[in-house]
Amino acid sequence: PTCGLVSEKDIIGQLDDPRCFLEPERVNAEAIWFTTGFVEYPIPNYLTPNQRAEEIELSFEISSEAPGFNDEWPSDICISLNGAVLCEWTSPGDFGERRGILTPQWWTGNQYGLLKILRISRNGVFLDGEKMRGITLEDVIDPTAKRWILRFEVLPNAVNAGGLTLFGSKFGNYRQGILVRTFYHKEE
């Protein structure tokens, strides 16, 4: 806690009860938040044997998680793929001073996040165009695996353990959930 999930129309489970993340209705979540811990998403690998990944692009709306909201609430968020840390990014706050463009009127908590674009290729890991790490796509993914695991995490011992909030297509300012794009070329 603080933690929870909400759909477009209602709270899923109970607020500040980590068991809500096990609710069957969690698949309808449009916003999720927690103070410390992690959430993982399996990403299907649709590449065929004659296709070679060149770049993976992840796009998501994210913020910190403060009780209520606090526009100045830094949080160190770690983003990993298949257990390899892609980047650690400090969210500046949990934004609620103004209503999110898509956030339903009934919701009074945090309203929106920042749209972040994370790319991993043979040139390294880039967040919003800034190089974060030198690890490459080849270091991170098994091209024959049926799925890859994306993780968002706030460690309890982080300098700024200010939680995280992820927004879906019906909350926040951007009409999207977590988007994953795999760019590839065909081998002959």
C-alpha cells in the first residue's frame, strides 16, 4: 500500500489491498499503482524462425505513486526485460493538480503520467532518445522464446521509493496502454 487497480468504471477489489492484483477483473485495469514491488507483463514473441529482431520499442504512460497525489514526489523506477535491467528512471511526481484528459470524472486520485518511449537495439537502450545503457537486444532476448517478460519495479531500498502508476487507454492523457513494437528483418 498505497496500491490498487481501477477499471474505467470502478475500483477493482479493495484499495490498498495487494490481493486486488490477483482479482480476475485485473485484466480490465485502466490504471494500476503501488508503492514498492513490481508488476510483470508477458510479451508474446511472434517472430518466425526466418525473422531477426532489430529493435523493440516500449511506450507507456507512467508516474510516481503518492498517497492522494503529489506533483513533486520522485520515484526511482526500474524497467527490465527478461531479467535484464534496461533502465532506471526517476519519475518526478504523481500528477493530480489538473484532471487527466481521459481520466473518468468519478476518479479523484492521480490523474495522468508522462509518456515514455524506451527502445532497445544493437546500439543500446534509449529512453526518450537518451542512451541509458550499453546492453543490446541480443543480450536481452532469446529470439526462440515464446514470450518475453517486461517488468516495472520500485525497490524498497531505492533512494526515491515513491511508487509507480501505469495508465491504460482510458485513464491519463494518452489513449494507449503499454505498447510493444518489435522491428525485424527477414533472413534469407
